[in-house]
Amino acid sequence: MLLRHRAPGTVGALGTVFRLHIRPLGQAAAAAVAAAPPEIFEGPLDYLEGFPRPDPKHDETIIGVPRAKSGKIISAKERKGWRVPSIVFEQENGQEGGNKRLISVQSKQIRKLVDHLGYHFFLSRLFNLEVRSEFDDSGEVIEKVRVLPRKLHLHSGTDAPLNVTFMRAPSHALLKIDVPLVYRGDDACPGLRKGGRLNTIKRTMKYLCPADIVPPFIDVDLSELEAGQKLLAKDLKVHPALKLLRSPDEPICNIIGARVSEQRKSK
């Protein structure tokens, strides 16, 4: 059985896996990519045709309220009240930096988003955040900002969210993100059709992403892999404004031939 990451909208209620159909870049988009290498991209950016983009049905505003203090006792009280202690940072060098704001968010909202999207997909998606004086609509709005969930800690037994770290993500921000990998094309993969199996080495890959074009996931195309072949980080097709933060020769996956698999089992 081939294991793959679930991207929003790819698995039906009965567990049916729907194929992701990726269209090649149009002539205009291809020309724009050729004319503008990553180093000279400036100004507003947009998703290009043929690359994954966030599904708008999962757009949601996360509601938070200010939290005066931090610490284990305060955090424990927050969790007992069905709130998740959280922090909002500015980004510095793609990671959390200064201008820290302590907030609490609603546990049920964070859990719903994580359940719907998946853990890694939640951490590679931008959300609008409203910090209010109260959780209900009568609360005064203190801050409205776009954010990226940077870190999420879950309870080991119940998967209840324990704390969340957010980074502010204005259009000019560059964000270091572990983008989920979605494997597709297994039905056409020559190596798998001949009895081989997929050895998944990476579930995510780290990129420096302009905030306006954070990819919800990256497709890994298996449709041309023969037994014994592998895909490397440099083989991944991404928006040209994204910068790979790993070695381009880092392996992503490979197809282990049927004979090799049988020899390993016999040992």
C-alpha cells in the first residue's frame, strides 16, 4: 500500500484518493519565469498557473485575546479554560524575532483547523488573526494581521493543542517554512508497476518563501521513476521565487526494486 501525504481536498469521506492533475505552465507564465530569476523578484507576487495554491474553503480568521503573563501556571489555567497560550512575533531572517505579543486562542478553533488540514499543512498556511479584547464579536479589535503558524505543540495522548507560535506575515516578509510534500503519479510509475515499492525519505522540504506565495504543499511526481531511481530536492518544481534551504542533492524518495525488497526480507 502506498502511503502519501493528504492535501486538503484530496481524500474523500470514504477514503478514496483523488489524483492531483497539475497543468503545465502556460506560455505567458513560462516567459515570466524565464525573464525573472528568483534573485530579482520584486514587488507583489502571485501564484503561477500549474503550482499548488491555498484552497479558499479553508480560509479562516483566528480569534485571539491578550494574555498578560506567561509561565507554566498561567498556561495551565489557560488550557483548563479551553484556551491555547500563544505568542505572535515579527519575523526576522525568516524566523520568529521581536515585537512579541502574548495572546490566547480558542482550543476548539485550532484543533478544528489542524484536523481539517493536517499538522504539517496547518504550519504552511497563512491565516488572518484578530486580537480582540474579548472572544465574542463585542470585543474591541486590538490588532488585525496576517500570520503564519510557526510552531504547534500537541498533547502526546489526546492531540489537544498545548501552545502555538505565530509569525506576522506582511507581503514583504520572507518566511522559512517546512513545506509538505504530496506524492502523486504512483498509478503510472513504471518502477511501482513492476513490483517495486516507494521509499519515502522526506515528508517536508524547507524553503524561504515570500509571504504572498507560500505554497500549501509541493507535488512530487513519481510517474516516470524506474526501480533504483531517486528524486532529489533539486527535482522539485516550485515557484521560482522560492529559495531551497537544503542541499539540492538531498534525496526525497526512491523506488526500491522488487528483487531488492525480497532479498532484504529474506535476511
